[in-house]
Amino acid sequence: MIKKGSNVKVLVGKDKNKTGEIIELDRKRNRAKIKGINMIKKHLKTTKERKGGIVDKENFVHLSNLKLDEKKEKKKVAKK
């Protein structure tokens, strides 16, 4: 089951075969944000609290384009 904190592998798109950790899930739209994957440039206006400019940030990826990365999840089982 895919949940926040899980490691996933991207199957299609510009970031194909890359892996990353899920940082946000949108179950209603079946999408997830993955750390360092599907980066976009966002133009921000200057306000009193923050400086404006062009910022790189992650965008959502559809869950059908992801596969649970089981390398990190599996544990070795000792044979008798």
C-alpha cells in the first residue's frame, strides 16, 4: 500500500526509473508528491513575509505511474 513516507519508483515520464520518498498524498485525485521528482518552476510575488522570485518545487504525479519500491521495504528472512 502506498502511503506517506513510502519509497516509490516512477514508471513513465521525464523522471522514468527515478526513485523517491512520498511527501504528500491526494487520495481524492489519486496523486502523490515525491521528493525531487517532477520539479516545476513557480513564479512567486514578493510579500512582507517572503522574498519573491522563481522557485523550484515538486508537482503531483498520478499513482498509476508509480510502483512501490520494495528494495527498501523487504527484510531478509533466514532459512532453516
